[in-house]
Amino acid sequence: VQLQASGGGLVQAGGSLRLSCKVPGTILSVFWGDDMGWYRQAPGKQRDLVALSASSGSPNYADSVKGRFTISRDNNKKTVFLQMNSLNPSDTAVYYCYLKRGLTEYWGQGTQVTVSS
């Protein structure tokens, strides 16, 4: 099962993008007990957590994106979003969405975000 990410693209520094990730129909429902989030991987680097909407409470963000990125989710539409503002070239990466239910993880195919200076 692969999540369906979209919304990436090329943007100038200071611009904004909104990523979306849809959970496919094979997963019938999304619950607040599911963790949903976004990771990113820049060329030659490891995949790092960007933002996480966890069952435990408030969203978690990487320090590098705090105050600029906002994660949200609509469980009824089985979708998680990432609003990215004030983008800078260091945000350039492939962004992957993620859902974790218990010990099972699901990933999206990745969407490229490129920020030009």
C-alpha cells in the first residue's frame, strides 16, 4: 500500500507550497491513533523527520522548520497536509508522507520540492 503525495514543485526562496498526501482506499479509515507525518531526503543525506501529527498530542516539527511549516490532517478525507512557508534552498528535498498504525508503516512515493535562490 502506497500513500499518494502531491503538491511539490519549483519555487523561489521565500515562497510557499502545500503538500498533500492521500491514504488510498485499501486503508478504509484513518484514526487519531494513527501517526501521520512528513519526512524529507536531500541528495546524499538521510531521510529526516519534518513534521509529525501523532496520537500523543501536539504536532512535532524539526527545529529547522518550526514557525515556517504547519502540518494538518483531515481524517475523514484520509489526507495529511504540509503547508510550507518562507521556503529556502535548504528545504530542497524529496518529501515523503508517512502513516504509522501500531508497528506497521506506510509511505508515499515522494514529491520533489526545489527551492531556488
